Amino acid sequence: QVQLVESGGGLVQAGGSLRLSCTTSGLRFGAYAMGWFRQAPGKEREGVSCINWAGGITYYSDSVKGRFTISRDNAKNTLYLQLNSLQPEDMAIYYCAAAFNGSCSESWSRDGRYKSWGQGTQVTISS
């Protein structure tokens, strides 16, 4: 059974930082691209970032580029997202997801490219 469990969310002041983790089990983690998504209240889920199977290719949404960093440790079956310079508009539930293959591609931000999802972790920003 595939499981993805996010952690590291919480309450942080604007301008602060958080590091999200996504631990996985039941998945050949090193074979798949991984993504981070987020969903704010009243909004659709949006793609935040994607990293290919080896960690050498990454994609970011324009809204987080330069502030967030995605990484992975295949030996630990864990995905990370470093969130810096957080702003109120970053407040959302953050989800990790495993893609159907090892590449992100130009369509990395589409939900349908991912086969497994975590339950999410809440990130709250105080201004």
C-alpha cells in the first residue's frame, strides 16, 4: 500500500520559513518524479513544484520561484520543500504527490500526472 505523509506545516510570520517533508512507503520512490501542490480556501489546487527522479531537474510555479526549493533524498524515500520569505498568499494546505513516471515534463502542474497523494499539511501565515 502506497502512503505519502506530509509534515512540517505550521504557523509562521510573514517573511519566515518552513521546511515541509513528505515521507513515503510502499513506493519505489527513486523511480518517480515528485510534486508539491497547494490549495488555499476557496481556490483550486495548484502545482507548486516538481522534481525528477534523480533530483537534477526541477520546476516551480512563477509565484514561488526564487523563494521555495524542492529536493529529495532517495535513500530516505523522502521529499522536501523549503519555503522561504513566506507571504500571506502562501497560506494553504500543501500536498505531495508521486508522478506516474520519472520525469516532470512541461505538464508537471496538472493533477492528472500524479498517481498517489498525501493528506496534506497546513501552512498558516500571520501578517
